[in-house]
Amino acid sequence: FAVVAYAGSKQATVTTVKVTIKNFRFTLSKHSAVHGKVKFVVTNKDSIKHDFKIAGKKTPLLGKGQTKSITVTLKKKKYTYICTVPGHAAAGMKGSFKAT
């Protein structure tokens, strides 16, 4: 079984991770993925605005019911994700995600 990569091909595998924000907590559908492109689909179910930042990229501030996604390219290591709203990470809106 061989995998052939073509130059300029857009068929690179992208892992999708769903992120739900509720009660000042992030809930991720996965806590690790194979290194490479990872798409984080972030939905805020809190009544307070939040964002999601990982690997130098972040979503805009999301109000209740809003969803935005960001795609990052991850190397093999552990990444910290946070909400950048002042005080939110300290209140528990943070965690780690591992690229293997």
C-alpha cells in the first residue's frame, strides 16, 4: 500500500477537533492528533464572550451560539490552548493538546 503525494496537491489530511466552550471550560473532541494540519472548530455555548488560542492563532471573540474555526500546522510536541480574555485562563480556560 503506497501513498503518493503530488506537488501542489491540496489533499493533505486535516484532523478536525471540535471545541465547545461552556461554563468557563473548553471541551475538546480529541486531546491529541497526528502532527500536521489541525482544524479547531470552536463553538461558544456560554453567555459570556470567549476566544480560543493555540499555536499562535486565535478565533475572534465569540458570543453565545457562535462558531468559528482556525487551522494550524502543528509539529510533534505539546501545545497549550487558552482563552485570551483577561482572567479567563486563570479561571480554568486552558489546557494542553498533543501533536504526535
